[in-house]
Amino acid sequence: MASQSLDIARRSATTTQPPNVRGDVPKVAKLIDISKCIGCKACQAACMEWNDYRDKVGTCNGTYNNPPDLDADQWTVMRFTEYEPEGGKLEWLIRKDGCMHCADPGCLKACPAPGAIVQYGNGIVDFHEEHCIGCGYCITGCPFDIPRLSKKDGKAYKCTLCSDRVAVGLEPACIKSCPTGALVFGTKDDMIHHAEGRIADLNSRGFAQAALYDPKGVGGTHVMYVLPHGDKPEIYDRLPKDPGISPWVSVWKGVTKPILGLGLGVIALGGFIHYVTKGPNEADDEDAKEDKHERR
Amino acid sequence: MNAADRISRYSSQERANHWMVALLFVLAALSGLALFHPAFFFLSDFFGGGTWDRILHPFLGVLMFLSFLGLMARFWSHNRYTPADREWLKRIGDVLGNREEGLDTGKYNAGQKTLFWVMVVTTILLLISGVIIWQPWFAPYFPIALLRVAVVVHSLSAWVLIAGIFVHIYAAIWVKGTVRAMTRGYVSRAWAKKHHPAWYREIGK
Ligand code: SF4
Ligand code: SF4
């Protein structure tokens, strides 16, 4: 948190302007170049070390995916895919999975707890677990299936993009550990520029469809991929081709909230107006008299 | 009102059951609204803060459903629509304008019956969708795509139910002598004759 608390662009379940006195700060991004990744998992280990979490020891599921999935105690995992393009070739695809730090974060939109999720001015989306109530709405909001509720404390966890390190001018721990330069970090503009060079290089090596993954459906992301097969993101262990906040979440958090809140007010007001204009409906002496008459 | 002018409308068990549901409804609605819109989040303070609100809300909801089952069993058969209800619905404008003369309403009018069925449908939808999104017990067993649909179903049915209860409460305030039916159990004969003439005749027999 520290100095970044002055630069909060968005805050969950908050309808007023969060602290933002410095205004524009440069946007940051992590670039994951899949063509350079050798799957050594140094970044996975560095993430555990810096953020000081230890997932329980699991069992091997017959693949290199280890542990097999993200968890509250595992904020990044390498996902391995054996891909067979035409011509009897085999490609071993390795994707480092974790929070994409969406510019338009579905998790933040869905979260009902004020301040449990914030988006800093630099684009990092961070969970502040001390405000988290454990409802899991962020899980329904995220288009990338990232947040996980901890079984230990019932709070939601995910990659912070090392917001604590970035706040003091360091790069994220994973970046520091990567031996091949597959992970780079800097301003988003610089990372896009760097990616262009990488894509040109890949194009010249026979990957004509190489592309940058910075999906517009979520307003772009602050974690981007260079994909050798840029036209087929889904072959990289189900990386969504065109991710976006689900229409169900938009209906729930977009239109429903204000319209329904207002609707209840209108009904209450309608009742009040009806009472003062039409008045109460009372059985009067006349009814009582008729009743007496009939009983006789 | 002397005893000869009274007609009994609700037994003590029916009243106890009704107020049990009412109390649980208020608690479930307030704790649920806290999670629905930031403007209502302060309501979570009444339940011990956001996390307690999240923990308690589903239990309150399930208890409400279980006690509502009692009301369903008690009132189900009284809420079947009859030809007189069609007439009532046609003359809804007259009813709202306090001109209900000539309507041959039974124990419940078409408005009350409709509200009953709205409550039956919404509480069932709330129970099903609520179990699906219940963290951490049940939600992990359902696909995320289903959770997204369930939260929408849950908030829409909750809204319909709350709106329906607003109407229910207002109607009880508007039609004088109604609240006493649920607090003390009886209504005046004049009340029954004016608002529920068919029931009045049936009882008078
Ligand atoms: S990837 Fe998911 S958890 Fe990360 S910022 Fe986007 S919506 Fe939130
Ligand atoms: S689990 Fe926590 S972070 Fe996720 S939506 Fe609920 S309160 Fe927000």
C-alpha cells in the first residue's frame, strides 16, 4: 500500500472518488513472452518466496503442471500443453497463468465490500484482504478464473503484481528471477514497443500469426502475452480468445443495481401518495349496521 | 369491540408462524441488501460487519424458507383463483380508489392471492440460487458460468419479493382493521362484510 494509497483509480463498492490527488501516473505492465519461456518455474518459486506463501504439497497429475491449479497459496502456475500443428510436428506450449490485471476488472466490479479490491493509478489490481468478506463474488466477475478463496481464512487471494515492490521502484519478483528474459516489466507503452520487436522477430522465423495479447474486451490488460500463435490463444491452455466481463455480471452490477434500488423507493413513495390522496379503506358504521341487520 | 362483533381470522399458530417469517424476512432482506449495493453496505454493521453479514445471510434465508413452508401449507388451498378473482382484477382501479362495493371477494382477494404465489415462486428461486452461490460450502461445486446466472436470479427474485412485501405492508396499513387480524387474530364483522363478503357469508353460516 504505502505511497500507492494516494493513487487509487478505482475502489470496490465505492461510489465516490477514491484518493487520487496525484492524478495521472504512468501505467505499468508485465510482458510474458511465451516464445522465450522454458518452463523452469523460477517465477513460481520467486513468487512463493517474495510473497511468503506455501501451498500444501499435492500429488502429480501426470503432467508438468505442478501444482495443477491456482490457489489462495499459489498465485501463478505454469500451464503446459502439447500442441500438434499440421505436418506431424509437436510444440510444447507453456503459459504462465495468473491475474491479468485488467484495465476493466470484473473482480472489482463484482465485489460488494468497500475497498476489498482496488485498482491503482498505475493499473495494478490489488486485493486488500483485510476488507474482504469472503463472498466469492470476485470469482464470478473475473473472466480469467483467477481469484481463489482461502480455506484458512476465507479471504480471496491472487497475484498482486508485487504492488509492494513496484511502489518502491522495484520490478515484480517473477521478473527478477526469469533466466531467459521471457518476463519483462516496465511502462505499458514500453512493453508494447518491446513486444512489437519480438513479434517482428517471430514473424521472420515462420510464426506469421505471432501477436500481442492485450484483449480489448477488458479494456486491455497490465499483464500481456507475446503469443507465437496469436490467432489461436485458446491453444495456450484455454486462454480466452475474446475475454470480457460476462453479460450476466454486467446486468447484475450495471443496470440492476440502480434501477432496482430506485424501484423500491418509487414503490414506497407510491404507497405514501396513494394514502394521502385516496385515504385509508375503512369499514364504517354503515357496514356495521348492515351486518347487524343481516345477523337478525 | 365487543366479542359478538368479532370474527376470528387467524389462529395463534398461524400468527406465530407469520411473524416468524416476517422477522426472518427482515433480517435476510437487510443483510442481503448490504451485499447488493454499496449504498446499503452500512446495513452489514447491524449484523456484526461485512464478514458476519456474509456468513449469517444464507442461514437467515434458509430459516426463512423453512418457516415459510409452514405458511405455504396453511394457506395454499385458500389461494386458488376463483371466477370472482377475475372480476376483482378487472376492477383493480375501483379497488385502489376505495370503491370495492359489489365485489364478491372470498377469504382472500386476487391481489392477496397473487402476492402469495409471488412469494412462493420467489422464495423457491431464492433458495435454489442462494445455495448455488453459498460460499464456501456449495459454490465451489458449481461452474462459474452457473454462479453468474444464479447471482442475477437471486438479486432479481429478492427484489420482486421485497417489492411484494412493500405492497403487502402498505395494503395492511391502507385497509384499516387488517393489522389486528395478524396481531390479535380477529377482525370486525363489518370489516369482513365490506372487504371479504363471500368469506363473511361462509363464516356466518
Ligand atoms: S484477471 Fe480477474 S482477478 Fe485479475 S484483474 Fe482481471 S478480473 Fe480481476
Ligand atoms: S471474496 Fe472478498 S475480494 Fe472477492 S468479491 Fe467478496 S469481498 Fe470482494
